Amino acid sequence: WLQAAALVLASLSLAEPMLLTARTRTVLVLLDTSASMGASVGGPSPFQRATRALSARLARKRQGERFFIVGTAPVRAIMEAPSSDAIALRQGLARVSPSDVTGNLAVARRIGQALLGSAPDEILVLTDEPPPQRREPMVTFQSFHEPLPNAAIIGVDAYEPLCGASEARALVTIQHAAEVAQEVTVTATHQGRTLITQSPSMEPNSRASVTVPIPEGASGLLTLAIRARRDALTVDNEAVIPLRGAAKIPVLVASDRVDFIDTVGRWLEACPRVAWTPLRTPASAPGGPGPSAQHDTILVTDHPDALAAWPGEAIVFARSQARSGPMLTQWLLDAPHPVGEYLDPLETVATAVAPSHAEAQWGDPIIWGLADGQRVPLVRAASVQGRRTVGILADPTVGSASVPLVLVFLNGLRWVAGSTGLVTAGEPVVVGPFEPGAVRVQRPHGAAATVAHAGGFLRYDETDRAGRYRFSQGGLTMERLVNMLDPVESNTMARLSTWGAELASSAGPARPQRFRHPLTTWLLGVLALVLAAEWGVYLRRGRGR
């Protein structure tokens, strides 16, 4: 009978039976891990209060209740699957801390539900954002926001000589979110030498720009730092930017039209600091960087869809469909911008206006034009996560002698070059080239990771911390600096909501579930005992003979 029992147990183990107990109740926890959650002026931060509240909720969890905790910045689950183990949940929670990037609660909600595979029974939101005006059933929204003063660096530009003798300078923009005025000290250092120290008095909820002179030919790292008596965040108090010194600014002029390359090339020849390379591309595609292109190369092209394929700074021209001559247009400056420097507020320009289907991707209008009685955006500019683009809705091959058009192009080149090498938290880093194989990444605060790489330039997306990133392979080591420059996240006085109405989700409806306890391990254990007993019986029978 022992052999028969062993056979039955083996058959049951192969069937992988489950023991179903009481119905489970799944709680999706959205824990805000954005930078503002770490704000503090002498007391506990919103993140500390949120994790305490969550720990208390885990301590009083009901029978059959399981939790799935998802951080929002970046969106990441702290455990692979929902769990009812309070100890394991607390241990996972202890490994989470606020990042240096912004987050989005609505996106985290959709991703969390997709990871679950079905709609949760309850959604618990722990954040410093204001609660929504419209309450949703089964959604518990807890806000831990407390208005706190904060001074932050939210923008940095490095203007180095481009086409002639001019003074190199850096422009740092400071945001002061507070209810009362206070003094903010700005310090700039280069290779251990203090270049400038200023202490402007900043009004409540104001911004100010400070100009920092850069020594002629200076290269290496320029460190900009601020200090205020009442300051809720420290991660946004410093920015480090690279200076080129005497190094050339690499520019890639890509087009399928020889006349476009020749025209832009003549303009660039007037700039000694620019080293430009022509690239003939197919008419149907913008092409990518050549094998010798640097990661900080600026692209100049007339392909309307080039921005989708290019990871760095770019200037995009439109191309006229009909080969017509230049027409007179009135250029109007919409607002002060570096691209429009030295232009008259109302300028008459002879050029070929060429609308493009991709112009909306090129940013907000900064220069408008009046042509044939119509007001059209002629020059657009965008700065998204440190990446700058300029779109010019004119064909430079028609009316290429237009001084305002050349001036706008060179202003745009200087503006986009001012952010080259400046990476903000959350923005991908492009570094290399490396050989195929593993690349070791040393992250800020001592963390390390190894990524598999197919060869060439490496794109690294996990830049959720500000600081120094070191990439190494064999004897080759490269570094990139990441700064936090986020005016929204640094505003700890008034938080904005990223919680939207429930959208259609790929997750199916909630289904009644029960706890599933696999019995295979238990059955195998019993089978081992039965086999041991059978072996013992066999041995006793042998000795009896």
C-alpha cells in the first residue's frame, strides 16, 4: 500500500494542485517618489509621513488583503507581485526613497493596473499633490503637502564665443518659492577658484537671473551653487556644467540637397569655433550620425521629421515645395528670446516662407511673420529636459543673403550650444562609443549597475538621480553629470496635480479571487516520507530473511 500511496502522491504533484481559501482583496498603492516628497524644513518630509501612514495601514490589514506598491518617479513596483506578507512589504518599502525627477500619478495608475492584470479593489494614493475635486469610488487619496519655502536653480546657459570675439558667460536662473522675501547667495566656482558671489534679495514667488563671467579659454567644470536660510530641498541647489574651452563645436549639416549644405556651410565658415561636417542623406529619411559623430554634435537639417531620429540639439529648416523667389515678410518678435537677439521688433525680411507638417514639434513660436496678409509662426524654439531645438519655417536656399535669417540661425546655434553636455535628471544620457559587451555604470551615491551593449554609442535612461555617472569598459572610462533643473518639482509652496480622470485601461475588470496556496511542495514532502517508510520496510524484511 505504501507503493500505491507513493504513486498517487506523485500523480497529484504532477497536477500542481492548489488550495483555495478566502477571497483576496487587492490594494494598489501609488507612492509618490518624486523629488518634492523629500522637502523638509526642520520636520519630517512628506515622504516620511507617507511611509509612516502606509506602514500603519499594513499593520491593520484585513484577512485576505494583499498590497501592490508602485513608486511614481520613475514608475516601478517594489515587489514583483501583490503580497499579503506585511514584513516583506515593509522591507521593500524601506528600500524606497524620493528620486530627483518628477512623477505622474495618472501614468503610475495605468501602469500599476496593467501590471496587476485586473482592476484592484482599492487604490491608495500617498502624495504631496492636492487631492482631486471629484472623488472616485474605491480611491483613497492622502495628501501630505505642507507649503515650504524653497530656492532652486531651474536653468543654466553657457554662452561661449561662437563667431567672433565676445565675453564668455554663464546665465543661471533662480526660482524662489516662498511667502516672504529672503536673501539667496549665488556662488560660481571653477577649478577651486571662486568666480563670483552675489546675494540678491528675492521677493516671494519670484525668479531672477545672475550672469557669471567665464575666464577666457576656461575648460572643465563650472559649479553653480545657491544657499538660502530657509530652503526645503538641497538637490536643486547646485548645477555643474561643462565648458568647452578652446574645443570646437561639432555641427552636422544633413540634407539630400547640395545647395542647402553649401548655403549653411558658408554661414558656418564665419564661425571659427565651429567644426562642421556635411552629410548627404536620402530624400525620404533624415539619417543618423555617422560613425565618427560625437554625442554632443548639433544637427542642422531640412528634413521635417529629423527630430524624431536625433537625440541631441538640432536646428531644423523647412524647405519650399515650389522653386519660387523670395518674398517680403514682416517679422514680429513675440517675446524676448536669445534666438531673436539683435533683431528689430519689426523687421522686413526677404525670404521663402515654407510651412511644414512637423512644425508643431519644433516648440513654441518666438518670431511671427506677416506674409500675404496672414500671420504665421516663422521661428519656433523648445527646451525639453535640457534638449534644445530651433525650427525655422524658411528655406535658406532661397534668399540666402537675408541678414535677419542668418542672424536668427547663428543666434539659434549659440542658444542650442549653450545646453550641449547639460543633462537634466530623467533625461537619457548618450555616451561612447563602446565595444560590444558589458558596460559598468557607477551611479551617484555609490550604486552600480552593468548593462549589456551592442556596440557604438550607449543610451542610458536610468538617470533618476542628480550627480556623476561613470561609464567604464576595460580601460575606457567616461563621465556624465546630471543636474536637477525642474521649476515645477522645485516649487514646494504650491504643488500641481497630475491625477486625471480614469482613462480606458487594458486591465480587465476585477474578478472574485481567492488565495491560491500551491500544494506541490507539501505533496512532494509527503511523498519523500512515504518512500522513506517504504525503504525502511524493505530493509526490515531483508534482515528478517
